[in-house]
Amino acid sequence: MPLLRQGSQYLAFGLLQLLLDWAVFVAATAAGMPAAPANVLGRSGGAMLGFWLNGRYTFAGDEGCRLGWRRFVRFWLLWLAMTALSTLLVSLVEARLGLRWAWLAKPVVEGGLALANFFLMRRLVYR
């Protein structure tokens, strides 16, 4: 069952990514960086880790890991779209409810996007 194996690895690696992303976001905003660039910074760190882990393990095929420049370009195009949506949502929370609520909302936002992102990664990036 590749979908079950891929889903469980994606979840485990996604939690690592989320932890890195969230920690960078909180540290950057606590140091005074605005929420939007801090979100992009956090997602960038998580993305680099995720691209490597998912290409090397989660979506690896019989031929081995699925990395390379073509997949990297597709990954970043998808990342840009997801980051724009994530940044919009986190910035809205920060603007309306404050920074501490944005810190709490970020994992919820990223978790919601992760489900759609799994199927998009599987179909568009690591095929």
C-alpha cells in the first residue's frame, strides 16, 4: 500500500517541517520581523528539509530517490502558491487578532494546507 506508507512518512516528516517552520516564525516575529516575511522565512527552512526528506524517502520509487532540478522547480512553483496562501492567512490573523494568535494559528494553517499539498506533491512534483 504505497499511499498508506507515503501518507505516514509524509505526516512524520511534515511534523518535523512544521516544528522548524513554526520555530523560525516565532523567533523572527519575536525579534521584531513582520509576520509576512517571517512566515516566508519559516516556510523556506521547512521547505528545504521537506523537499529532501520527501524526495529521498516518502516518494522514492524503485529506482531510488526522486530529487533533481526538474522536481525542484515543480516543488518551488507549488511552494510559492502555498506560501502565498499561508502568508495571507497568517498575516490576516496577526493583523486582526495580534501576534500571539498568529503564533497559535500558524500550525493550524499549515496543517490545513498540508493535506492538499500531499496529493499535489504526489501527483505534480514527485511523479
